[in-house]
Amino acid sequence: MEKIFTKHQQDIAHKIEPKSVLKNWKDWKWHMRHAVKTIEEVENLTGIKFEPEDKKRFQETQDKFPLSITPYYLSIIKKENYKNDPVFKQAFLDNRELIVANSEMGDPLSEDHDSPVPGITHRYPDRVLLLVSNVCAMYCRHCTRKRKVGDQDYIPNKEQIKQGIEYIKNTPQVRDVLLSGGDPFLLSDDYLDWILTELRAIPHVQIIRIGTRTPVVLPYRITDDLVNMIKKHHPVWINTHFNHPRELTASAKEALAKMADAGIPLGNQSVLLADVNDCPRIMKDLVHKLVMNRVRPYYLYQCDLSEGLSHFRTPVGKGIEIMESLIGHTSGFAVPTYVIDAPGGGGKIPVMPNYIISWSTNKVILRNYEGVITTYQEPEKYESTICDRNCKDCNLELDVESGDEYNAIGIEQLLSDYDDTISLVPSNNERYERRGDENQDGEQS
Ligand SMILES: *Cc1c(COP(=O)(O)O)cnc(C)c1O
């Protein structure tokens, strides 16, 4: 059984502060106070010795993208083979961060554009991101918001957060609020309690989600006090961010157990990273370890086009290959959805291997994970009802409240019977421009 506060961790703690004991090590604020921010400190604490030329380049990299590692996360690096260590690679500078590829962007997801008020990203119809913290326990080298890392770390004050809360209050279609950042768990329990209380007082907010990497890089943040506070605001869902099985240490497992025991449904969002986890066996091991700790793999992200991440990117084919190795081969709930976050703010797009091989009016030809090709006979009789959205007179039972009315958009709109739009047309379509203003919405004349 692995230990918390191993000999190696004690050595690191003692180098930082000679008299430190287990109580200090398990104090998250101690880790924040002693966050490792220089190359020399990394050498001193881990015993790794970098080449002088490398160090010069590291320094240049650090000038652009700063370094910050918790003593805990540093302590799980394996020094002997550090150059190939998945923990080291996520935490420590890489000179390739300075390479800017043509396709890379500062804000690939256009988050700054979809922001109606400061602190809110409203991209999907019924849910918003509320940025409550600009602070992280560690600066992940693969951060999608890398452009912002190291910009003044600050926690927005109540006035600033109230602007976001006010927006949510005035936007009744928002039923799901995601606290994001930075890392929301770097707020104090009291501050987080205040935010959750404010959100809970909004009748249309059904669920609250928190995205945090603290279980991975600062597991001691998950205290009894924290989970007992969160429990009062249920339903609260938490998504964390494990990328490699090595990150599921005794300390991380303890943190996950505390949250699961508090009745918090746990999910995990991994990022597919070259030379870290771009391997079907590593991914399978990761998802198995997650479910053993009551964490459901939620998303596997294709690495974003953010500046300085080119060395982490894999082809999409690698992700499909990994999905192919998981679907059918392991428990359904251990399989995440593989998504590409569309550059330009299009949101998450799921990508899957193809399982439908062909189709006729009465048969679908499918293949399974083993390569067996099979036929699904469509029903001989299926009365397709024309849906006019008059749910009150429909035979299917659904209690619709007035607030549930909505207009379909996108492909759902094209598929619907109650809306006569027949095509979605790019806004810069010349053919449509020549036609003049009529028929812009694709309606048949
Ligand atoms: C990911 C994301 C969400 C949440 O999406 P889900 O698919 O519901 O998890 C919401 N808003 C933004 C801007 C996002 O990037």
C-alpha cells in the first residue's frame, strides 16, 4: 500500500522547511506558500541536474510562460527517468513551448468573445461558465488558457463575481452553472460557500458544477470542511483532470474518496497529450483506475490550438485509435467522450470511430468492436408522427412548464417538423448574397 508522506516527500518537505512534519505536508496552504517557481529550486528539491545550455533556454521559456509547481506534485516525479516522466512533462518547462506554429492562437476557443459580462462565458443555450478564480495550484504546461497564465493571479472580489451572478439571475434559460477559472478550489471555503449560496438562491439554476485540478496537483485541498460545505448546496457535480494513471496516488485517492463520500458525482476530463498519455494501454489503465475511485471518465479532449502547445498535440487519429481500444473492450461507463473543442468558439464536437457501415430503408448495417458486421432490421411499422410542438395534445406524457419552451437551433431545427427552415447557410455565402435579402434563411419559395 502506498503511503502518504513517503521518505522522498519528507526529504522535500525538510529541504523547504527543516522542521516540517506530516501536518504541514497535508496543509494545502503550506503547498501554496511553498509553490516551486524557479529552475534552481526544482533541481534542489528533486536532485535533477539540468545541462547549462538547457537551463538557459528554460529560463527564456519561463520568461514567457512562468513556472509554478506544488511540492506535492513535484514529489511524484521520478527523478531517475525524469525526461520521460508524465508528471514532469505536465509540470516543467519545455523549450518547445517557444515554438509558435502557424495555426496556433492565443484564444483558440474565442472565450473572450462569448463573454456577455466579465467572468461569464455563455456559449451553449442552457449553461454558462462562471470564472471565479484566476489562480491555479500549478501551472500546467498544456494549459489551454496559457496566454493568461501568470498574468496577475487574483481572485475576483464579490462585486466582480456579483456581475456574473446577476447575469445568471437575469437569464432564465441558464440551468447549469460551471464554476471555472483558474481553479475554484483555491478560493477559501467561506468565499466558495458565499458563491454557492448566491447561485442556489436562483430558482432556475438546477445544477452547479465545479472544475478543479486540485485532486491531482494539490489533493490536500479536499478537506472534510470543504466537502461538508459543498454538501449543503447539492446537487453539485465536480469534474477533475487526471491525465495519467501515475497521478492516482494515495493522497489523490483519499481526496476522491472524501468527495464521493459527500455524495458528489465525480467526472474526469483528460487531455490527450503527446508523450504523456497518447497510448491505448495508458488510457485504459487511467480510466480503470478512475472508476475504481468512483470517478467517471467524462471527456477526452483533443489538445487545443493554444500557443506553445504544439509539442503536446497528436493527430486526431490517435484519439480515434484510443476510443476504438476502449469502446466495447471495457465497461461502458469507463469510456469518455472524445471531443475537439472547435477553434473559434464552436464548442465541443464529439468524434467517434464509425460503427454504421451502410443503410437502406429497412436495414442498418453495423460493425461492432470486434469487427463483426451485423444487420439491424428496422421496424416494419413505425408511425412517424408529425410533431407540431403542441405537447399538451400529445399522447406522450410530459409535464411541460412554461419555462421549458425553446426554439431548436442547428441540425435539430432542420430535423424538426414545426419549423420550415430547410437549410443552414454560411453568413458569407456569395450565391445567397446575389439573391438579395429574401431567402436568406433558406426557406423555399
Ligand atoms: C465545456 C463547456 C461547457 C460545458 O459543456 P458540457 O458539454 O455541458 O460539459 C460550457 N460552456 C463552455 C464555454 C464550455 O467550454
